[in-house]
Amino acid sequence: MKKWIQESLGKVEKLFSRRKKKTGYRSFDPPFRTAYGDKRAEKNKKRRLSLSSLVQFFSRKKAVRDQGYRRKEPTKIPIMKIAVGLILVVVVVVGYRIGQGWQGWRDVMPVLPMFQLHKVTVDGGSTIGESTLRSQGGLVLYRSNLLRLDTAEVERKIAENPWVSSVKVERDWPSTVIVRVTEHEPFALVYRQGQEEDPGLFYMNRDGKVFIKVGAGMDIDHPVITGLERVKEDERRREVLADILGFLRQTQKNNPNLPKQAVSEMHVNHIGELVIFLVEYPFPIFFGRGKAETKYNRLVKVLEVLYKKQEKEMQISRVEYIRMDYLEDKVLVAQSGSG
């Protein structure tokens, strides 16, 4: 009896342990999904389950193996690629703007109200007014913005003013612009005549630069240089101009016998020599060429003697001319026979 029971249990176990082999093709795409084997055969057969398969079914998730068509995976955003692309764009833009300097950056700067121009401070200018500088430089109060201001362009525009020798424009954050300007100072007057150059009276600075034509109401209390246009050769012209400027610089020492305001005209004659005329006396002083400082010192001593007006000696009212280059280290003073 015991043996028969064991054999019966063994047959039952074999019955439950039989599993049907999978055949055919299975697809996870619903239109093409097929079953394993013949469906009609499965309907006629009862499904046999083993004890071990039941345990596996409840103890773990059902494993599904993809066969045939591949399942669609979720789309992943390529964050790293996007980040690298943005970095490259930023590097290119920064490099381009650096190559252009502040001129390049100002075009992309935001217009922030706190950086609007509220004040323009002029440092060093006396002839040119603040309003003139603002107008020429394109500086508009409460409209120009310091972030987008092109200081180089403002300097270029202001430098076109003939009075301006040099200019520097600086930002004083958050809303002020400082214009540091150096103006030409009139040192002498130059009279031009003829058709080759613009005729008229012009200002000349200490360096010999003619910078602006004299207009109505402008100061003309300076020595006048005439005949300079006669000298055509550049080298000779520079030499003559050096004699003129050298003499005028000596007059700025304010020697009472020959100050600058006592000089009326400095004429360049047909042979390129300098002839000087004083304000109070009509006689010419033939200054010649070169040695401007030495000749000035000698002329001061001669005038000192003439201004004494001694009865039996030379008087300045009787002088017809003075020649500074009569002989080496000698000065000739010619006077008339009557007072």
C-alpha cells in the first residue's frame, strides 16, 4: 500500500512538472502579436501549472524578454551637448567683443536709467564752454548712457575744434563725464596773404602751429608775423620760424626794456631775414638770422642806453635803424643828424 501511494504521488508530480515548449514568433506590437504554438490546440488543452512556477510567480516580478520589434525607449534630453554648445557660443561672442574693445561691448550693453548722463565736468578749458564741448562731443544730458558711451568717439569729435590741443574723456560713475581738455594758447599773430593760402590774420601757439583764424571780438594784442609765406623751402621756413619763436620766448622774461607787448611786428624780408618793429618807435631792427637769444640780450642792452635820453649822447628818438649783425659781436645804431 505504501509503495502504491509513492508511485501515485510520483505520477502526479510528473504530471504537474510537464511544460509545453514555446514555439512560433511573438511580437509586442499589438497588430502583429501572435501566440506561441497553435491557439486551437491550446483551447482543447488545460494549462498545467507546477508548484515551483506558482512560487516564482508570486515571489518575483514577471520577466519579459524582448523579441522581434524593440520597445520604444524614453527620449533623453542631451543636457551636456546643449551646455557645451552654449559655452562655445559665449566664448565666440566674448572673443569677438574683446577684439573690438569697449567699442564692441557698448552695443550690447543695456540702457540702465541709473547710468544716464546727468553732468559734464570740464577740466582745463577756458575759451571753449561746457555747452560747446557737450554739443560737439554728442553728450546729451539725461539721454546719453555711460555704459554705452564711446569715449574715443567723443574725443575724436571734440578734437576737431581748432582751439583743442588735446582732450581726454573719462567716466565718473554712475552719471558724470569728465572732459580734460588742453587748449592752444595764442602766442603771436600770423598775417597770410596771397591766393595759395587762406588770407587773413591767424593765431599761432608757442610751438609755431597756426590753429585758428582771428574773428571779430577776438584778442589781437600780440606781435604780428608777416612775410612768412615768402619762404617756400620747408627747411629754411623752419629755421626762420625757430628764430621768431626763440625771440618771442626771450621777450616773455619781461625785461622792462623789451617786453613782449613792446614788439609790434616781426617781418620776414625777401632774403628770409628777420626785421623787428617796436610799438612806440618806427625804426626797424635788422635782426638777421640765427642766435636769437644772444641777439636779444644785446638788443636789450642797446635799448637800455637809448632809453636814458641823455642830452649829449644817443637818443632813441633820433635812431633811424639798428643792425644786429653788422659785424661779429657788434651792433650798429644809426641815427639822424637832427632831433
